[in-house]
Amino acid sequence: MIEFLLSDANVIYTSALAILFALALFEGVAQLIGVGLLSLIDDALPDVDLDADIDAGSLGTLAGLMSWLNLGRLPFLIWLTLLLSVFAVAGLTLNAFLPLPSIIVLLASSVATLFGLRFFGRKLVQLLPKNETSAVSTMTFIGMPATVIRGTAKPNFPAEAEVIDSFQQKHFLMVAPEQGEITTGSQVVIVERAQAGHYLVQCMNK
């Protein structure tokens, strides 16, 4: 089994699995210190709003491809996990059962990954809670109340907070105070967006 996974034909797929396990490990460590890697990455990325019912053909080429692959509809870390999983499983399965040239297996695995992102991504979109149904600018959160739901927020060490917008949709942001610390369950108000990507908040419980 080890020889199979480490063979030249499988190294690219085994590497995908290694990256997948590394992401899981980092997320586990991040959760222990009160910082969700998933939320931190999504908060740092620019907002992408692709309506689930929009016709990809009516969008630009890039936006249409992103929509078709469910990129922007799923949290990025979940989308990346799905991509790595499908690619690795497809490649290893083909090499295990079909004696095909490596380039053919790579092409087939890539195609399977695209359709896997499309099919399984849509299933996940339906299962996951919808954080947004309308486009909301990150600046919209300024001045809004939030609740710290996980971790203890300290200066430059954000914790996860929940915000409910005017559409009654939940958003999960990384927040931190300018001084002191804010514990789980605290009510805060969002003051501004920090350069590091998280939001600066003030505690409302004082």
C-alpha cells in the first residue's frame, strides 16, 4: 500500500492528500487557540456573491466558470477540501484499477475534479447554512452589533463572532478589541476593519 501511494505515478495524488491532512491539522490547532482557519481565510478573501440560480451563460467567462464550480457559494476552505479530495481519490482509483499512461490519468482526474466540484459542491451548498442571500459589502458591518461565539478575542488575536444583517442572514467574522480581551458570549459592536483582515470591536457589556 505504501509503495503504491509513493510510486511516481501517484505522487501528485498523494501530495493532494498530504495537503488535505495538513489543512485539517492546522484547522484543529487553530480551533484549540480559538481561531477558526476556515473563518479566518474566508474573512481575508474578497467578497464574492454569485446567486445560486443565476445562469452561468449570462455571466462573463471567468464568473461563469466560478459559478459552475460553486466557487464563492461555499466557504473557500470547504471548496478547497472538496477539490483536493476528489482529485486524489479519482487519481488513486484510476491508477489502482486501470493501467493507463500517467498523462491520461491526470487528465481524467482533472475532469473528474471539475464535475465533482459541480455535483458535490451543489449538494454541500444545499446542506450548509446560508450565511448570505443578498450581496453585502464588508463595510456594511461597521456599527452593527455582534456576538462572540468562539474563542477569546485579544488585540491582534481575533475570535469568531456572529452578525445578523438587515436581511436576517447570519455572517461569521473574526473580531478583536483594540485593548483588553473579550470572551465567548460577549456582545460587541463593530468599529472598523483592521488591516490584518479582521474587525475591530468594542464590548457592549461594559
